[in-house]
Amino acid sequence: MNMDFVRGVTMLRQEICVLCRNDRYSSGYAIRVFQNRNPFSPSAIIDIDKVKEAKDIRSSDEEDCFFVLDSREKCVWKIARHAGDHKKFLDFQSTHFPPPLNFSVYCNGHELLILTPSSLNIYGAFRPEGVAQKPLLAVQLPFDIEDPLHAVETSSGHFIILHSLKQDDDETAESNKKEKKRMFVVSKLTRDGRLVVRRFIPQNETQELKDPWHLALDSDDRVFVADSSNDRVIFLDSDLSWICILCSTEDEHTGTNAPRRLFYDKVERQLIVAGIPKLIGLDGVNIYSIDRK
């Protein structure tokens, strides 16, 4: 599948849904819906004209709706799948922090996980009319987590967070001459955020993450990481140990250029990967079968 300016991928009731620009010359956004079978034929286009600057999308089968993050309006929109009704579900206007770049909806479809620079906040995906939305749980992040980028929750209730690692300053004379290299890592936290259970720290140059963006989990809580500037997805075990490199443009003709959005389809066991424009302006959305062995 090819389309312009992809901002997110998700699935709703076993249809593949892609958040993107209406076209390359438009400032408006749409959700393009595809059948989940090769050749992945288009089945619907949902215009979302109230969204000003879309950043990511998630969905809930139970609510039959989409959640779209809008950085300009500083809110999360809740959009009905068939009626197309827009409602502001979460409003960040009154908060002191900028809206997150992306977010997650748990696999049970009932809760949203919103990541801020200093905390994880869980909201219920259903809110009766007229009732103010407040977090069900707010978790402060450990002190050494810097610039958190994305988070998901495992089936056992741990949080997996993609972030850079805060490093102690080296006060030697030599260190003052060199700019400290930013290290991206993946951490597993307890639900209260007090303990880092596991942490993936690159052990060599091959494992180093360069401008990573997004996470996804498979049915066994193994972790996919969109490693954008390395043009690949890396695959980690549930304990965050290294498994292999996937979807690399170096190894496959079907690799995804600069992957930035991921979604794992647990029914068909396939990974949906969205990249950024290549040489002449089209985003690629590629679908990969994932061996669970």
C-alpha cells in the first residue's frame, strides 16, 4: 500500500486503518480503511476535517471508534467509525506540558495510555456525556528516563517504554572536548513505575538505535521497535533481550524506509509498518508476516 503523509496505523474490527493526509496537496486528514487480506483492497475513506495536526491513531473495537492525537488542537479526538462524529475526548489545553507525540490503547480496548515527559497516565476509553475525564492511574517515571517517546503495556501489567537514558556527567577534561552521545534504550517498568525490571541497552554498534519512534507487542509480549534512521525494525524478546533485525532496507527489497509507526495484528500474526516519504513523496505501508517460533 502506498499513500501520502502517513501519520499512524491501527486496526478496527480486523480492518487495517491508516491515518494520512487526504492527498499530498491538502492540509486535511482522512482515515483510509483496507481489507485485511491480500491485495488489501480499500473499503472506506473517513474524512476527519476537525483534526488540524494529526500525530497518531489508535482504536477500540468495543467502542467502534478511533482515537486521534491532534498536536495543534492539543487534544485527543474520539471519532465514530461509521457515523464519523468527532468529539474531544482528552484536552491538553490546560496542562503545563505539550501533548505527547503518540499514545497507546490497550489490547482490551477499554483504556488509553498517554505518555508525557514525566509520567504515564491511564484513562478509560469510555466516558459518559458530561463527565470530566480524569486519569485512572498516573505513574511518575524513574529519574533516569529522559525524553520518553512511546509506551505500551504488556499482558502481565508491566510498562514498556522507549526513551533515551539520562547519563551522569563525566567531569574529566577529555569529556569536555566531546559531545556526549545520546543513547536510546527500552525499559520495562512495574505498574507503579518504581522499579525497572529489565532494560535493553545496545551492546554493540549493530544494536544501536538511531532516532527510534514507536513500539508494538506481539501475542507473547515480544517487542518491535521502529528504528527510523537505521531503516529497520528491531525485534526483542519479552525480557528485552535481542532477537534480530526485521524489515531492513539493507536486507530486503520489501524493507520500509524510515519506519515510524507500527501495529501488530495478533489474529493474522503480521506487523504493519508505516514509513516516511521516499524520493518523490509517497509513504510506504508494508505488511510483514512474523514467525512466532
